Amino acid sequence: MLTFRPLPPWVARGALAAALLRATGEPIAGVLDMLAERRGLARAVKRLTPDETRLVLVIDQFEELYR
């Protein structure tokens, strides 16, 4: 289970990127840039998880990431 506290968007994206990297154990170049883009979260998750791997991501106050 991944958890992080809602923060200003630029900090929240960093916390989300760190949580995704901790969960997968795979470093990924440009994950912060990807999260800042439209549909970036979907792209980042797709790149971080191998085929057929499922990831449950619960984000409280999701709007804080993209305000």
C-alpha cells in the first residue's frame, strides 16, 4: 500500500513519484516530468509495472496533484 500526505502540487508529485518508485523498486528517468503531463500518471504507472501486474493506487485529495 502506498501512502503520502497531500502537499503543494510540485511537492505532491515528488512524493507520488517516490511512492511509485518504492513500490516497484525500479528507477525511472523523468517520472516527475511525466507526472506533470496530461495522462502522465497513467503513463508512469504503465512504465513502472510489468505486463499483467496490477497496482492499486489510492490518493486522498487527488486534485492537489494537478491544481
